[in-house]
Amino acid sequence: MLLFGSHVGTISQEVMEFRFSKGKVCPHCAAESISRNGKYNGKQRYLCKACKRSFSDFTNSAIYKSRSSLEKWLKYAKCMIAGYTIRKSAEIVGINIATSFFWRHKILNCLKSFNGIGHVDGVVEADEVFFAESFKGTKPSKMPRKSRHRGAQVKLRGISHEQVCVATAIDRQGNLIMELLCKGRMTSNDLKKLYDGRIGKSSILCTDSHKSYNKFARDLSLDHKRIPSGKHKEGVYHIQHINSIHSKLKRWMRVFNGVSTKYLSSYMCWFKWMELFGSDKDTIKIRNFIVQSCVPHAYTKVSDFKTRVPAFI
């Protein structure tokens, strides 16, 4: 395991610079009348003159209210980047399994807030991938249907309400949009909810022959290149990159032995982050992973996980 002590000071500085890049703002009331308020455990404290509440550089971040050291969180970030399971990460870092679960999702919630949905431009490939709706971790008494045992597949043939749609778009620069869109088959209105304002107006949209893309492209006045069934490309226009992304996504998801639908958008964010920053050196990835999860004011309480529902666009 890497020694992270030398990175702790750097991370604190980077988080402060990100958070205060447009001036000091109170994370509680958004007021700008802030003064320094001493240090506690080596961390700078601030006092809001408007609401009279104090805060630090890490207030309402993923690690907010954690009694564990930042070095321990860095170790956990390394486990997540390596794609380890909750149980294996807990063993390596020295925390219990429940804490490992909550740390994972606290980090992913903040990463999603930091990186947003994204934007694509130029030649854009768009397609969708489907996952069986899952209630993994839900008590049988609260299930809306009977549980599927031992990896049983959905009962209905084809695309149905028992599956959820993940819409994906990627451009030739590698910019990626990947979001939980709807249950069952998507419509052109679903596509507009996700992509309107996130695809450049002069873009060329490359898709398969699904009819929803036709109306969507017309409504947004996009140049639309349809790749007919049975063909892989038409000149420089194809959807090979996005098919490759979906293949990688399905392989990556198998490690987790099924993901509850209410957490699927977080796992999409995790996969997308790895695609965008996976070529960086390990030390840089680990540092950025924690910095980006500490910049947003997106702290999630443990009680919030009990009431979570799928976050469709």
C-alpha cells in the first residue's frame, strides 16, 4: 500500500482552492461574510458572520464528520480505483463492511455532483444499454415483486418494464455522457430530457436505426447519421466506440454480482470517471478521486440511503 502522508497537505490545499475559487462562501447559508476562526486538529476553521455557524474546508464533503484520517480515505480511494468489492476494501483499509458500503456511496454521490452529466460535441455516437431492474438489499417484505434467485433473468422477452435503460453518448474527443434514463424502452422525450443543451448544436449524431433517435434529432436540428441493422459503419460514421464502451461496462459490472437499481446511477458515475481519468498515474488518480469527492457540498447521511429511490433523468 502506498504511503499517503505526503499527499494529505496537498489535498487539503487543493480542496480549499477549489471551494474558494470564487470567494469564500458559507456551506450552510451561502453567505460571503466569512472570517477565520482558529484551527482544530490542524484544520483551519471559519465562521460565517451571517448564520454564526462554523465550518472547515471539508464541511459537507464525502469525509465530513468522519473520525477516520484522510490517509485512510486515500487508501479506500485506491481500493475503489482498483475495482475491489466492499468486503475486500474493508479488509484492506481496516473498517467494517457497513462502513465500507457507506464510504463508497458517499464518495460516488460527491463525485457525481462534482463532474455533473457532461457535454459532447462534434461527431457524437449515441446508444443505450439495458440492465435488469434490481432490488438487491431490499427486505422481501418490501419488495414489489418476488425475488429472483441465483441470477435468474427477467421473465418477459425483449425490452420490458423489468429492465432499466442507461443512455450513453460519446464524442471523438472521449467526452462521455452516461445516465440512468427510464424503465423499459426510451422515447424521444426521454432523450431530450437528457441531451438537450448537452450536445453541441452543430454535432453529427450517429445512432442505430431506433425510431426515437429520428424524432429527437429532428427536434434538436441535428445532422443524423443512422447506421442500418447489420452494418458496422458508413464511411467515417459508426457506433463502434459506444459499442465498445457498453461491452466494457458490462464486464466491469459483473465484478459486483448485481447492483441495486437505486444505486445504478452512482456506479455509472464511477465507471465514467474511470474511463475519463483511467490513463493517469495511480498517485494522481487517487488524489483527484478524493479531491473531487471533497469539493462539492453534497454530504449524504446514512439515513438517506434507507429512503433512496432510482434517480432517473
